[in-house]
Amino acid sequence: MTDQHNRTCGRPTRSGNPCKVRISGSDVACGTHATEQDKAVAEAHRRGWSEGYKSGSESSATFSRSRIERLEQRVKELEEQLDDAKRVYEIDGHQVVDVGGYAYRWRGSTPLEVGDRVLLPENYVSRMKSGPGPTLGVVSKLGTTYRGPLSDIVSRAPATDG
């Protein structure tokens, strides 16, 4: 088998000896000895190789994206299963909800639902952002996987006209 990257033209020169000009890739003869047909075949080979390489790269990228999406979906499913296994909805007989990514305890008599507006107790950050007093929040999830101390929700937020 001929090495594609270390070949010589080999076509007869004027003296009758084989041409020693190096050629590579799709070329079958050097520039001096290549016929128009040789040049056309070499160009068609280069174009075919390039298109095949591009098509293969695109196919590989599409497959990789698809695999990544499947793996991300599987990770999400497993995280949800783990979350469900660890999630608690009550602590010491009181409902626990998630508001803005933080867990709070609700001591009210009527349970909260996702989307309910509530007043949250003042804390260091809320005081800097919103001034003193309770801040408005919206229940985003029921239950929590958090196992540390919880603050109590102050109250349901007053209904707004609108």
C-alpha cells in the first residue's frame, strides 16, 4: 500500500526517468505531469473527503448533543427522585413550604398552596434591600429537603385589588 503522505509523482520526465517531485493527499501527479483529468479527479476526491468529514463531524455533534440531553434529563429525574425521598411537608405538626429557595414553617390553620403570597420575617438581607419589617414572598414549593432551623412565616399577604 502506498503512503498517501510520502509519495513521488513517478511519471516519466523528458529524460525518461521517473519524476521525483513529492505529491500528497488526493494528487496523482505533480503539477507538471498532471493532466486536466488528474486535476479534476483530485479536486473531486478532496471535495468528497471534505464533505464527508463535515457530515461526519455534524453527525457526531448531533449525537453528542442528543446524548447530553438524555443524560441531563436522567440526572434531573434522579434528583427529583432523591428530592421526593428526602422531602418533608411537616415539622412538629406545622406545614413547611419553600419561598424563594428558602424553607419556612407555617403555623396558620389553613394550609398554604403553591402561588400563595405570604409575609416573611425581616432578616439582615431583607432589611438592607427592603427596609425594616416583613417582606412579600410567594410559595414556590410545598415541603423541603432542608434539615436546619426554620423561620416562621409572619402571615398570608393581604389580597391585592386587581
